[in-house]
Amino acid sequence: MQSSSELFPVALISAELRGDLSEDVYLLKPNNSPDCTVELALTRLGLAGAEGERGVPVVLLHGSFSNRRFWYSPKGIGLGAYLARAGFDVWIAEMRGHGLSPRNESYRSNNVAQYVRYDLPAVTDFIFEQSGQAAHWIGHSLGGVILAAALGGGFLDESRARSAALFGSQISRIYWPLKLPPVEWGARLLLRAFPYLSGRRLKRGPEDEPIGLAQETLRWLGLFGRFGDREQDWWTGLTQVRLPILAVGAVADHQDPAWACRKLLEQCSAAPTQFLLLGKSNGFSSDFGHIEMLVSKEAQREVWPLTEYWLQHLQLPAGFSEEAASVGG
């Protein structure tokens, strides 16, 4: 693998013009985890012809059963493309085995603990090497959970992050049956029969998810579970985070309800925080859902400009400050 980095082997596998945008796709081989076959795809978007004048970097993390196309469609539509056109230096990371990131040898065992301990630091260091600036970070659903875990575990801090925005991300929704040990044990036993969960079969998205991720989630949701791994309590670590954080919930999001998204934000008690509720009661044209909060014509008109405003000012416009005032510092 050729290298465009002094950190570890990196290959530029694609460099294209997509209309008014430039698209560079890198494949990183960090060699920093027990599985030496891990390779991570990282797409960089910018304005065509202005590659030497890139703005502040923004990193986008997709959710479960998803890939970079959540942020950037083949037709050049999406929050990633929108922010690139607004002058930001946009980076879209794809987790192990998702999108252009090949499946690693231990794909079945992949989980959030590995993402935050090994993969995000590699992505962070490479982006900092290329841009020379700390980045804004945006995660949707599981992407936001990964971002929260990295913050709570100390794998991402003010030296590499300007802010964090969590869209539809939570870890507080309770599934009471899983609090019963026999039910949890039965679920663990059932999961052992599968190498992965099929996003297409489950009608959840275009990608699969490794069974290790599902097993990890069971540990979090169990009777004595906590948001963390065997070494760290990420939930407690969130109280030490100090960079600005925006959490976004949607009224019609039944998968990751707004109250749970708010609870995750409230745990960041030392950070400047704001909460945005996407619904008619807060002046929006509709009650947004889990996907629609970022991928819909309504989101394009109403949510994307607010996201850009947040990145530029690290606060919401005055008309939305009342909803945000009840949360955080």
C-alpha cells in the first residue's frame, strides 16, 4: 500500500470531480489494533478548484446499517455535500466493514469499544495531519453513540475536536425484558448462531452489522450493564467533557426518542450544551423521524442550515435558544 501519510500506510484510492465538488477517497491501514487486517475508508469532500483553500474540517460518522451515502448521495445531495459547498473541509468516515471499508479478519467481533479505542484515533490523527486543524464532529444514531463513547473514554478531546453534534443518539432507552438474566442469556445464545445482522433482511439499511456490536449492546442494556467497556466507564467520563456539544432529537423518532437523546446530553454536565427538538412544537414544518431528521427535503430546508449555523457559531440561532436553555451549561 502506498502512503500519503507519515503516520501509517494510506492509499489514495480515488480522486474525482463530482460536479462542483472534489472527492478524494483514502484507505487507511493504521496497524494499531489486535487485528492487523483493519482498513478504514475516509472520503474527503471540498469545492472543486479550491482544494488549496479548504476551511475548517468537519467529520461525519454514519449510524448502524449505513455508510457514507447517508451523508453524500451519488447525485451530490446530502449534509456532507451541503457543508462542503458552504466551505467546510468535509471528511466522511466509514466504520470497519461498511461502505468502502473492507471487512477485517475479525469482522464478527467488531464493536464500539474497538471503534473508539483504535479506529477513531487513527482517523483523527490523519485528518489533523492533513488539515492542521481540530475538527467539528457530527454523528447520527450509532455514529453519535460512537462519538459519545470516544469523548467519555478520553479518545477524543479538545486537541482534536472543536465541537460535537449528536443527531438521534442515545443509550438510555430501556428494554425491560433484557433486565431479566434468563432473557439476556437467551438473546446471547441466539446471537452466537449468526456472524452478522443483515441490514437488508431486517429492512434497516444497505449494510450489515457485526454480531459483536449486538452482543456489546446487550451488555449495556443488561441488569448490571453500563455504557463502557471492561476498562472504562464512558458514561461517567462524559461528565468531564468540556467542548461544546449539540444534541438533536426528533419528535417522531421512536427508535431513539428525544427524551433519551436529551439524557445523554445532560450527562455532559461540564460542557457548553444545547438541545434541539425537531418538531412542529418548535416551529418546524413537521415532526421529524429518525432518518428524516437529516435525509429529507424538509431537513435540507430546515435542519442543514441550522447545522451550518451551529458549526459557525457553536450555538443555535436566537429563535431556538429557549429549547436549548433547559439543558447543560
